[in-house]
Amino acid sequence: MTTTDWAARARDLTIDGRAVIDGRRVDAEGGATLAVTSPGSQAFLADLAAGTAADVDTAVAHARRTFESGVWSRIGAAERGKALIRLADLMMANLDELALLETLDSGKPIAQTLTVDVPGAAETFRWYGELADKRYDEIPATPPGSTALVRRVPLGVVGAITPWNYPLEIAAWKLAPALASGNSVVHKPATETSLSALRLADLALEAGIPAGALNVVPGRGSTVGNRIARHPGIDVLAFTGSTAVAGQLMVDAGSSNLKRVALEAGGKSSNVVFADADLPLAAEKAAFGAFYNQGQVCSANSRILVERAAHDEFVALLAAASRAYEPSDPLAGDPGNGSLISRAHADEVGAAIVQAARDGDLVAGGERVTITGSDAYLRPAIVTGLDAGHDLHRVEVFGPLVAVLPFDAEEDAVRLANATDYGLAASLWTNDLGRAHRVSEALVAGTVSVNTVDALGLTTPFGGFRQSGFGRDLSRHALDNYTDWKTTWFQHG
């Protein structure tokens, strides 16, 4: 559809900002709301329920009651799987609505939400639906006259706190394995981007997931998130967001009921490019790894380390490749970027670009752009000439800003790449197979992408080391976040 078509659909869209608790749309306790505006246009979208601690208490009580009733936790795993597959089908049947909600709420281009975000989230539910009855328990060796059953069992009520950069996809990364395992969930989406998660909860009910199994309580992190983290009735806390908040959640979990935590936190990922690499391809992929989704990606390759012999050529190629990520109206259907999540965030990233340009050389981009009445847009920025100890090589900016640094030897590349508090992802470009093995082994990262960037899939675990957190999303290993082993020993002889 054209920009005009999408704009017309946006005007006609009915948006319900109320919470979903025990299968019903409800106002927040006391009726307080938060005004939601679209970062791409600053247009008003909806009044979002400003959830309270009391709303979390109510949601947890219903989630616990549903879990203990067995209507979801003790039905056959295949039946749970079928419900998740029905949910995936409903998401694709409502693709245009979900994509439009995601675009309006986050500033993402409609071309991306239609083809990546919503289909990716739907496929996650489908994949875990298909996996639900394909895990096996154990009967280990025991002394004669005894039999032991060792089973993976659901833990109970999951509190899921998800970010604004991939509202529906990362929600699916938490909700799909938690629900497939038989748990009930209380979900707090990001305040900035709650609308698609609320609509997802409606579709879950339509798919046959019982009331109380998936509850969505929007609101401020200081209220709703804090209560979820400290609630004694929540057994597992799953989170994606900043390292600072992740650290506080560990304190909250430990000082309340010692709930399990699975934390995917910040990153400052390196992209290491050796001179023998396919430089045009490496530059094209580096632009994607640094600037896709306006660089608002926890695993963004925001530090590029290039062998000195190829440095100048690579920087020129990267500057050319960055033009594919020029910002435009999110409803235009263009292949570039949309807006950042807010004008305030654009201010912060813009300030980082200004400082980097003062301390180094701004090779390309960095300009603030106004589109459709909003100035929450930035052109991708490339900076060189910064010392390895500069903040831009250490601090997560979460925007379209990348620093390029030369290195001379393989050991220097590894040392520079690992000189960070994080360990989420890394990329490596070389045509030397031995070097690829040596360097990938030495890089401290949960995922190392060789001759590509930011590689992930439903079959491979995603997460990090160090201050990037622990626990894994995606793959069958994500089920481990929401289950644990239970031994039943039978003595019969």
C-alpha cells in the first residue's frame, strides 16, 4: 500500500490501551492513563493504562490460580503446542494491524514490521508450539528394585519484562517458551511500545490459551516492573533491557523470594575486519549490523575494528553502504530507517554524535532530520580517529553511530574486541580458515558471526557473558529458563 493508504488505516485504527488481566480488558486501578504518541509523527495514538502495584497483584493472583487449576499447565504438551500454532496463524491473519501498531508505536518502517517483526514473532510461537511435545524426560540408572523419573516441570508464574526496540519479537522470545512449558505469565511491555503486546493477548485468548495464562499489565517500570521484580508470587523473572536495570532486578529477586532470573542485558559488540576479507560485502553487512533499526539493537556491531592495511578503503565503502539506512517516513514503505524511539532518545544519541565528532573525525552522517512533523530522526554517523579508550568504544549508545578503529595484528584485534564490560555478540571477517577458528574462539561473546553480522535463528541460543547477562533466548535451551528438573523415586523391591 502507499503512504496515503497506511495513513488512512492509521486514522481508522481503533486502539485499546487497557490492560489484559484474566482474559478481560480492564482499566488500571484508579483509572490513571499515560498518553501514547507516535515517535515518527508525534501524533496521539491512545491512552495507555498506567498499571499499579495492585494491578500486578491481581494479575499474579489470576496467573497463579490458572496455573494451579491445571487448565494450561497440566493439559497435554501437544495441546499447548496446537494453541501456540493457532496463535501464530492468528498473528499472520492480523498481520497488517499488528504491523501498523508496531510501526506507529515504535517508529519502525512499515516495510520492516510487515516482513520481519510480526512474521518473526509469529514464527517464534509456531516453532515453540511444534517443539512443545518433542522434549523427553529421563529414567536414569538406579539400584535394583527402584525406578526414578526425572522430568522437566514448569516453575509456575513467569514475570516477563520486555524492551521497546523489538516489542513483539522479543516478547515472543519470552512468552512462547514460557507458555509452551505450561507456565502462566504476567507480561510488562515497555511503556513506549505496549500496544502490539496488548493486542497479542487478545489473539491468545482467541487461539484457546485460557484466561489467566497470559496477562499484560502496561505502565511505568518504576511501578509495574518494580512490583513484578519483587512480587513473592512470581517464580521466574525474564528480562531484556539495560545492564543497569538487570543489576537492580537481581537485587530485587534476591531480596524478595529468590525468584529465578534470566537476563539479556546490554552490549557493545565488535566487528573485526581483516584485510583479506571481502571488503565490499563486509562493509555492506557492517552497515546493517550498525544501523539497522536506527542502531537500537542490543547486539549492534557498534565498534568496527579494521586491519590497518584495509582501514581507509573499508571506511569509504562503509560510508557508501550507510546511505541505505537514510531515515524516512515510517509509513512510506521505504527500505531505509524510521525514527528513533523518541525525541528525547534522539537528543541523547545526537549529543553522543556531537561529542564523538569533537574528539575524532565525523566521516559521514549524524544530522538531525525532521520528517512528518517529528525531529526524532538521525542520519547514520561514522566516526574515526578516536582513541581505543574513548567512551564511544565502551558505552552503549543505542543509536545509529559507529566508531571505526584500526589494528595491526591479530592479537591486537582480539584484545581490543574484548576490552569491554559486555559479551553479547561479535562479528569476524576473514578468508583465512585457521584465523577464523582462532579469533572466534578467543572472542568473549555469546554469539560470534563469521563472515556475516549478528547471526541468529530460532534453532540457536541467544544471550551473552559478562554484563550482557545470563540465560538464553531462542532455541530449545530457552525452555530451561522456565522449567527445572523434578525427580520422583519409586522403591518397589
